Amino acid sequence: MIHFFHVSKVYEKGNRALHEVNVSIGKGEFVFLTGPSGAGKTTFLKLIFREELPSYGRVVANNQNTIALGKRQIPDFRKKIGVVFQDFKLLENRTVFENIVFILNVLGYPASFLRDRAFYVLKLVGLQHRYDDYPRQLSGGEQQRIAIARALVNEPLILLADEPTGNLDPDLSLEIMALFEKINSRGTTVLIATHDRDMIRRMRKRTLYLDHGHLQEHRK
Amino acid sequence: MKLFIDLGFFGREGWANFTRSRMLSLFSILIISISIAIITLFSTVFFNVDNYLKEMENNPVYSIFLTQDTTAKEGRDLSLYLETLKGVSDVKLVMPDEGMKKLADRFPLAGEIQKTLEGNPLPISIQLRINTSALVAVRQALKPYSIVESIYSPHFFLSQLKSISSAVSFFIALIAAILVLASVFTIYNVIRITILARQNDIAIMQLVGADMKFIRAPFTVEGTLQGLSGGIIGALIGSGLISVIKAHYLANFQYLPFLSRITTLPVSYFAGIILLSIAMGIFGSTMAASRIDYV
Ligand SMILES: Nc1ncnc2c1ncn2[C@@H]1O[C@H](COP(=O)(O)OP(=O)(O)O)[C@@H](O)[C@H]1O
Ligand SMILES: [Mg+2]
């Protein structure tokens, strides 16, 4: 499902974020990606949904080499990947409901389906009563849960989550993890970047460890 | 089905954009409506001049001026003779008093001058319509009549008017083209600015997999709405101005009689003007939206 072949990423100013990364994540896997801040976790995720391109090597996701993707193919490629961004990336001047319905519109779902589907995912994260609020009216944790709901709404093949519990209290974090497991049990490949060691220990999943751009495998 | 869902989405998004960037939209609409108002004014003048010229061309009226010492009977005889000629119609004998009255109606100053003169300086004249094909024969037939002083043909006047009118319409077209360009340029830049203002949203939409058409089309709708509203407002202002100018300045304007009979544009012209402004909106905004980059 996701393959990194000799991937290095060097940003413009010579910042080396990833170095010679080789890894494969199979279909239906649930994987944690961890490491200190600045280790390259976000960069790793960005390479998968082609927000960034590798400087060396290649990244293959959903059987598509991200370098070989034409500009016009990018949207369809990304539609199959749900992303929970570290900074949420909610549309500021749209309500919670509109933020979620937007994706369904873009994917061309029929109008009758939009409402039900949007409320379904809002219920999953326990925020259906905030549907008419704007992101700025929500706490950081609530915005994070909206971002999670949005990533789930079109049942993506791959779910990438960047510090998805960073703003949540422990109980809520567990609930969200349970939600990710549920999504995973339906066949979605899940990759979660986090530096929450307790969580990783508790979940007993495959874990990739990044340090200064170098990747190591840890299996528990 | 999918298409209608998409169109509905573009429409709603475009309308939301349009109302959200209120100041920019208003600025754009202001520029477009000024341009369209001027274009409406010019088109109205052009339309009326053109109509007047056509009328003149289709029904040329000639005047035959007779010598000063011609008697009324000689005049009557000549007009009876003219009526028998082929291609001649609407023959009308104009006695000096009547001629002066007409002149004074048309040029008030001439009436004033006449009052200071003793007697009427105008000769008897005959007004008639001559079919263009019969003109040579009629001139030939009039040769032996020594009482014919001169034949006044409208052709010279008409051709002069035509060359002035074509020069004026070229000038009008030039100004209209400049105004259209200025409007398109304004829409283009206003949409560019709104795109910049929403760069963040555009990036987010692309990262969650929105197709370019979903990102670009709402801006085209926004530009189209600007064009449409600017066009309607401009056409209303333009025709309003025509009515005001006509009522206050042209009603008693005798020198160019068609100006006092100036009419507002027919519906088809208005439809054309509105279509033009919609096209400006679509063109300017589509150009701006096509420059949105892939993230
Ligand atoms: N857009 C960028 N331009 C330049 N350097 C960057 C950029 N994004 C990240 N980096 C650098 O790459 C390294 C890895 O960053 P990141 O992937 O965000 O790490 P993490 O998510 O693990 O905290 C850091 O040193 C960071 O400063
Ligand atoms: Mg990060």
C-alpha cells in the first residue's frame, strides 16, 4: 500500500528531513510513526499524499509513484487518502457542517446523502451538536476531532494522522484511537504520527521510529 | 446528474465568494457599470444616427428652387408637369411664405433675421421625391425650363453626414473597446486579489483532493455575477441619462431634428449589452482562475 524506496528529503535551505528511508506498509495495517519533534514525521506523511516530493528515491502509495503523477492526477490520488493535519487545516469561514460536506461535494456525492453522512462522522467524534459553529468557536481538541471526522468522511483507503491526539485529554485520546481501530478493521490502512509513548505502548501495534531522518523498525 | 450537482455547487460557492468579498465586488461592479453606461450612451447615439441616415437614404427629398421672378402660375404648371414624369412622387409646391415659416421653425435665428428684412427673400420652390434611377431623366426634362434656378440634392449632405458618422462610429468603437478591456482587466485583477486572499483555503481544498474545477469554477461564477450586475446597473444608468438629456437639452434642439426624436435602445441591443458584460465577467475571471497553481 505504501512503499518508500531509498527516500531522502532535503528542503530548500539544505535541511535534511529524511535520509535513505526504506519501508513498506501493507494494506490494512495499523502503524505508528514516532520520534522526537523535528525527526521528520510530518515530512514522511507529506511525501505519502504528495504534498512534498522526495529529493531522492521514490514513494509509492496506492500503487502510484508520487513523482510520476501528473498535476491533473493529484486530486484523484488524494481523494483516496484521508489526512488529519497537525494544524487541522479547517476552512475558517465555513461551519463545521460545511467543512465536512465540502469534501462530499467535491467527490460528487448526491445531495440526499451529504447530510446523513456528515452527521454520521460528526457523531463518531461526538461533536454533532456543534455542526453550526465555526472552527474559531471550538477548542483545539474539538477542532482536532472535526479534522478527524473530515478525514474519515469518504472512507479513504489510507488514513494518515499527524499528532491526532496532541490536543486531546487521555480519555478522549483513547476514544479516538478506538475509532481509528474501528476504521482500520474495515480495511483502511492507518498510519499515525505521534510522540505519545503511553499510547504506543498500550496499543501494541507496529511502530516505526524516526530520529534525525533515519528510520528504524520496532515491533512489539 | 453529477453535472447538475456540480453546477449547483459552483453556483453556491460563487455566490458565497461574491457576497463575502463585498468591497472588491462593489469596486468591480462600479467600474463595469461606468463602462457599460458610457457604452449604452454611445450605442444610443449611434443607433439613432444610423436610423436617421437610413431614413434619409431610403426617401431622398429634392428641392427645386425657381428664379425670383417666377409667378405662382408658372410654379403650379411646372409642378403639374413634374407629376407626369416617371419616378417622381410627392410633388409639393412651396410658396415663399410657407418656405420661410418652415425655415424659421427649423432655425429660429432665420426667423429673427427675416423680421428685420423687408419682404421675403425666398423664391418659390418645389419639393419632390425622385427615385434614384429616374434622376438623370428628370434633370434632362428640366433643362429647357429657364425658371429653374437650382436643384438641391440631399446626396452631398448625406454623403458628408455619412463620412462624419462613420468616423464617429469608429471613434465610438475604439472607446468601447478600451472600456471593455478596462472592465476585463478590472475583473481579472479583482478576482486575482480574491484568489490571493483565499490562498489558504485553496491550498486546503487541494490537499483534501478537490479537483481544480471545484476550485476555479466558483471564481468564474463570481466574475460572471460582477459582470452581470455591472451590466444591468450600467445599462440602467446609461438609458436613464439618455432620458434626462433628452428631456432637458434635446427637446427644443432644432438644429439636428433627429436629436429631439432620439429613442432609447431596442430590447435586443440591451440584451447584447448585458451579454457583453457577462462575457467580460467570464473572460476576466476565467483568466485569473486559470492561474491558480497546483499545490
Ligand atoms: N517546509 C520546510 N522547509 C524547510 N525545512 C523544513 C520544512 N518542513 C520541515 N522542515 C525541517 O525538516 C525537519 C523535519 O521536520 P518535520 O517533518 O516537521 O518533523 P516532525 O514532524 O517530526 O516534527 C525539521 O528539521 C524541519 O525544520
Ligand atoms: Mg510534525
